[in-house]
Amino acid sequence: MSAQNADQQPSITVFRGWDEPGKYVWSPYVIKLEARLRFAGVNYTTEAGSLKAAPKGKIPYIEYRDQSSVSTSSAIQEGNSESKVLLGDSALIAKTLSQWGVLPDLNGALDPSKHLHDMALIALLENKLYFYSTWERWIQHYYEMRDHTLWAIPYPIRVVVGLMVYRKNNALLHAQGTGRFTAEEISAFQHEIWGSLNALLVASRSSGQGDIDEPFWVLGGHQPTEADTCLFGFIISALICTAAPDSQKEIRSFPGLLDYAGRIHDRYFPDYEKWVV
């Protein structure tokens, strides 16, 4: 797909799982995708959507509409229009839109060492911290998480579906390994991760050359990378999720995390409701 020009702007709808315009939602992957779009100045609208309609069976997903023809090899085509496709999975969405010229390649200029560092940070968040967060939300604070996540399902069906989700997550966490640890051990793991990320951000901020109020980036460069979209998503998700009080407490104890997220919010999400510090 050729790069978009001024008279071929695509229309993108991000399906976020919740119908809360002007607010962040609890999913770190939704926030990650929105950050990816906003870092590039790409406009989009938001809707709640549904898991049944999602190409990968999960949130987020997007509907992409363009007047020019697009390849749908990695997308689900909707209706009879060749220019209307659904894309799922935050990472695959960003990769596909980058290949189509809608988004820039954030990591294209990184040397091999920086690129691997970026990938490692994403893996730490998505393959480690994510499961600790899932345990905190779905196991420790089940009712809060159930009612917020399953908001569209009426009682008493929500009770039945909630139990099914709980059992599925409990089995998943046990098989993955997180469910075999004690609450104290998981809390220690989370503290170590957030503390290490805070230290890295403090170092990156110190090495920056930009304006004191402008965003700084996790790898210390002048531009964001894919890791920044992911890290921002996880920080904000934890800060606003009432089913994750321990994570909130952890993040609020690290000024570097708050400063990093606050600057990005002020620059790229001024229209969104900001968390209370």
C-alpha cells in the first residue's frame, strides 16, 4: 500500500471495549494503540465494539476505510467494499498500518542493540507484568473487575459469564506460572519491574536535550519507539484501574513514571480526562 497523502486520509475507528469517550479505558493495549496513532498525528474515532466482531477475538481492533484500494491479506474484509477492513491485535495493527504508509516505522532507525532493547522492554511488559496485573485484577479484585469489564452484560447473566472468565483466567495463570506464586511474591515482582522502569526513565530524562515540559522517551532518544507506546499504555492502565490498587500505589511511589506519563498525556492526550495523582 502506498503512503497516504493529504487527499487520501483514511478513516479509522478504534473499538476499545468500553463506551467512554474522552477517557482512557482499562486495557493497556487499547491505550498503546491510541498512543501509536496519536504519536503520528493520525485521527481516529472510538466505539465500544464487541469481542464477537473482533478479528482476533479480543480488544482492541480497528475498522479501516480508505478510498484507495488496500491489500486485505492480514485483515478481515467487511461488506462489499474493498476499502473497508477490520484489523486486530495492537501490535499487528501498528505493523500493518506502517506497511501501508499510514504510520511511520518508529523503530526503523534503531541500531540492532537499541532494537533488541526495545523488544525486551515490550516483552517484560506484555509477557511478565501483564500476567501479574491480570492476577491482581481478576483474582484479588474479581468483583470490581467483573462489573467493569462485563458492563454490557446484564444481571444475572453477568454472574455466570463472570465465573466462566474467572475460572479461565485462574487456569491460565496457573498454567503460565503466575498463579503458583504467593501474593507477597507477585507484589515483589511488580515492585522490581516498576522500580527498574522508573530508574531507566529517570536516566533517560537526564540524558534528554529537549524542553523541560516536553515528553522524554524510554530509550533516551529524540523520538518515541514502540516500547514507549507499550509502557505508556501499562502505566495509564494501572493508574486508572480501580481493580488494581496495589499497582496504583506502586506507580504513584515512583516520580519518574508519573512524570513520563504526565508529559505524554499533556502533549498527545489533552482531550482525555487525566488521572488524579
